[in-house]
Amino acid sequence: NAGVTQTPKFQVLKTGQSMTLQCAQDMNHNSMYWYRQDPGMGLRLIYYSASEGTTDKGEVPNGYNVSRLNKREFSLRLESAAPSQTSVYFCASSAGNSNQPQHFGDGTRLSIL
Amino acid sequence: ILNVEQSPQSLHVQEGDSTNFTCSFPSSNFYALHWYRWETAKSPEALFVMTLNGDEKKKGRISATLNTKEGYSYLYIKGSQPEDSATYLCALMSGYSTLTFGKGTMLLVSP
């Protein structure tokens, strides 16, 4: 019972490099989300996809792009990584209704030097 | 940007103590209030989703109440155990399908 799977789990990049974080869910959920978690800041929404074929900006979208490849997969891309993007990234999915919880992946710890 | 406040920021209790945390949120345009439990080195796990004013939910020794008119929710843990040590997050859904998270209350339960 995989739930939400994120890859990779850890990554170190140099400033200016690009990278795509992958996320897949097997719960047939409509909505998917990308968050970043920084010390003292809590979870902040980067981008979300309310349904297949749509994406929208969250609270902190600058420096990121996303692709909802199909219903299962939602990727997050850093085109030119900056040290300020050092963070732990979480992908989540939900059925999309307000009374349904979000299910989180295990996170990707990303360091940018 | 919505302001979801959690207090206290951290809490250290002894095994067997009962404890409670507060989540405060703007009461306008309320859709739902979520509680999550987040253990170190793991991912957040849903505890409760509450949608109605006066809602009270319970899971084992953990319960939660909701007051949407005044904009707060309480999470209670009865007889805390070391395995309850975690960060407890609340999150507000106020439209679309997105959540705004508080910064969490970090609970440490000592044996």
C-alpha cells in the first residue's frame, strides 16, 4: 500500500543547477500539492493541482514550476536552484473535498550549495 | 495569506499527564479544520477533519473540539504516553482545496 511516493529522498545541488522532484499517488486522488517545510515556518504551499490538467500557485511559487503529468503524477521543477530553496519538500494528495484529509509522502531533503 | 496560530509552540509533559493545545484561525469563509500528527523523520498523518461548529472528534486518547464562530479548535491528549511525542499541526481550509498550516505545537512526553 504505497500511498504517496516521492523521489529522490535526498539531493544536493549546486547553485544554478536544475532538478525535478517526482511524486506519484496510487489512491486515485483528484488533488495534489507541493509544500516546503523550513525551520520556524511550518508547511507552506508552493503549487497545487486541484484536478488533472490544472495547476495553480500557492503561497511561495517563485522559482518553481510544476507539471500534472496525469492523475497519478505531479512533479516539481527547480529551473535554476538557489540556496534559498534549501528545504524539505513534501508532496501530498487528497480526494479534493474539504472533509477529506491530505496524505503526505515521506519528503525530499534538498540542499543547494 | 491566512493567519493560523497554534499555541503553545512547545510543551514538555510527564507520562500520564493530560494536555491540550490551541489552534486559532479567522472564522470567515470557513470550510474545514484539519489536525495532523507529525513524528520526527516521518510525514504528517491526519488525525481529524472537522467541518461543523461544535464538532467533537475522538481517536483513542486524543480528542478535538471546534468553534467556528470564535475561530478556535482545541486538541486534547488524555494520559500522555512517550509515543505521543510529535509535532501537532492544525490547518485551515477556507476555499478552493488548499490548506493553510499553523507552525505546530511540539510535544515531548517524558517517561
